[in-house]
Amino acid sequence: MTSSVPRLVIAAPSSGSGKTTVATGLMAAFAARGLAVSPHKVGPDYIDPGYHALASGRVGRNLDAYLCGPELVAPLFLHGARGCDIAVVEGVMGMFDGAAGEGELASTAHVAKLLRAPVVLVVDASSQSRSVAALVHGFASWDPEVRVGGVILNKVASDRHEALLREALESAGVPVFGVLRRAAQVDTPSRHLGLVPVAERRGEAVDAVAAMAEQVSAGCDLDGLVSLARGAGALSCPAWDAAEVVASSPPPPLPFPSPGAAAASTPLPGGSAPWTPAPQTPEGLNSRPQPGTPVIAVAGGPAFTFSYAEHSELLAAAGAEVVTFDPLRDEQLPDGTVGLVIGGGFPEVYAAELSANEPLRKAVAALAETGAPVAAECAGLLYLCRELDGQPMCGVLDASARMEERLTLGYRDAVAVSDSSLAVAGTRMRGHEFHRTVVEPGAGDAAAWGVRVPRRRLEGFVQRGVHASYLHTHWASQPGVARRFVERCRTS
């Protein structure tokens, strides 16, 4: 089975060069031409895909070779690109910047090679002229397996500046597909964790994306870029399919172990052995169909915008009815809720409003008290604490949270140290931390994960059906997690 979806990877020499402007603008410009555009983002970033979705009208999806493993990058890409005319993949950081200490792993260049996709290099030309040729030549020749098909020059000051840049680049042999002038109207506001998500500024975000589309349409050779995208190599793997991977994943053990039961022999991750996903324990499956469809509530709205689309798809494929609710507005959980997923976001920005919604806080606490499965990541962890910056939260966990200046950021190799509604002790997963908050204590009597980097430590909480942690994980790497969670919802 082969697929040759036309595709481009938008890369840059460094962060801040304009990748998001160009990628989002291209998505919107292609969509305006009537093309079905598949939007993608390299790495764990949740915010950029929101702008991509606004531009393309399709769900923005992440391609992360660290969280999911290189072998899943192309299948997940093809899953997102089903039925599309063209795909645009926005890179991360500088083109060759990947997971720290892991070589090219999870870099834009690595993903471009896995996708056999041509790269368009976005260069901030604001402080250079002839030197741009040396820069582009270096990026185009550094790795012969990465095909840099052209450049788009950003923040060009004038016609004279453009002429100097084009003249210099003729000697580099890399075509110029676009020139963008400085334009304040395409800027998007940032704060402590990056861009402000679309859900928090819908009207302004619509205007910003429209401005990006206009600028890219006016300044770029769209026909040439489509032609370049059509030159991408064929992919010979099948598309990822939630139903297939859930059906083929090792089943969870039934009956479930006591919540929070820890495996004393479970070591923290370490050593230099290559990482491979560990299977879920297969013993004890009750193969008879389970009656009913469990309702799993998934937090959304402006305070909880961080989620991977594949999580809900996996839950649904495992037999759940997934219902989204907004903790800022809804005073009760969706009718029939027997499981709860609270992903990442910015509860610290909305602490007062979340605290003011006392009926929902009490409903969440009551659900957790019954032993129902609750999966909480980062923002979800903060929401389950006793308080956040002095504001009362749900009180499910005997812990307090607060904002701080220090940024915690990086990939994590983790092992489950307690049996939970998500995983049996010993299950290995890769995660990502990204926050400016601290929770005290950092782990419960039964911790969620053991991590090795940046230091060996226990992290997170497992109690009754609750699994709460700072780590963002991608369940496509371990679909048995979703299957186990749904089965636990059926039996709790």
C-alpha cells in the first residue's frame, strides 16, 4: 500500500523565524483555493495546531517521533491526511533541533525524512543580505537526506533588500518561493507558555489567520509550492486507524488490581537501551462483550485547550461515548459520566473563574470519590489539587499548586510505578513536561510515574481511579492505555 499525498514541511534555521505565520498562512491560502488541506505540527506543541485548524477547517495533528516513536510518524500523518489534496507540516525550533541528547530524533529534519517530504526553509532576513546565501547553503547541504526544495524570505525591509537577497541566493541554487514584508497584523500575542490559544481569542485569531493568508497569498508562489509538494516521495505504510490499533492492542487485565497498588520492583528508567513500548499485561481478559457504552467526559473550553485528537478517537474506538464539557461554564458533568479526562491548558490564567464554579468542582470531587477513572495531565493535575494560587480547586488531591518563574520543559522517559486506571506498573511511556507551576508534594503515596531526566524522581498521583501527573503523553504510542481506561469505566 503506497500513498503520495502532496506535502510540504515548513522549517527554519531557528525559532522566531516565522514558521507559524508561513505554515498557517499557506494552509489558509490553499484552503481558499478549494483544496482540502491537512494540517500538522512537528513536536508536542498544542497551541499551533489550534491556529492550523482555524486555517484549514480540519483538526490540527501532531507528529512527534519522540512521544510516538519514528515508526508511527508516517502512519499518523496518513491518518490525518485521508481525503486531502495537500498537507502542510509546520516544523519545530531550528530544522535540526531535536530531543536533547538524542541526535536528530524528533527534529523537523528527522520528520521530513520519515515523511519523504520536501522542505521549505523560512528565513528571517531582517538583519542580513548576502550572508543569507551561506546560511541557506549550510542548511541545504548539512544532511543530504533532507531535501530543501526552496526558501521563503521573511521580514524583508524593502524592494532593494529583496533584490540583494535574491541575487545572493541565486549562487546557492535554492529557489525563492516567497518574500514577506514585515506585517504587525499577523502577529499573535504570547505569554508564559507561548502563543495565546485560539480558544481564548477566537475573533482576534480569525483576523490574524486571515491576515496571514493574505500576506502569504500576495508574497508567495502558491503554484510553485503546490508543484513542489507533489514531488514528495511515496509512503508505503498503511494509515493509522484507531479501531485497528485498539483491537490489536494487548487487553487490560480484569478484574483490575487495587487502585494505587505499586510494584516494588519497578525500576526508574535508566541505562542506554533503546526505548520500545512495553505491552500491557494481557492476562485475565473477559472476552464477553461489555453491556452499555460508558460516557467519558473530556474537559475543553479556554482553560483546557491541550489535547491530542487521537486520544478521543482511541477512547471512542474502545467503545466509549466521548462528551466534551467546559469547566468554566458547565456546572455539572455530562449526563451519565463514568470517566473523566482533563488534559492540559491554562488553569492558572482562569483560576478565579474555575474556583467560582463550585458546583462543578464538587461534581468532579464526588465522581473521583466513587473510584471512577480520572486521567489528568498538567492543567488537569492542577485542577484536581486542593488549591491553585490560593484559589480553591476540586480538592481531589491533598496537594497545592502555584505559579513560579522557572520553566520546566523537556521530554521525559517514564515508567508507571503504580497500577492505575491507565496502566499497570512497569508500563513504559514517553512524555513531555511544559509548565511554570509547581505542585507540593510532587508525588502521592502511590506515584504515577518514575522519571530519570532531568533527575531521578517519582512524579504524580494514583489514588482510587485517579491518575494525575504533569506528563503529557500521546496514547497512540500505547493504545492499550485507552482500552484499559474504557474497560475500567465499564467496571468501576
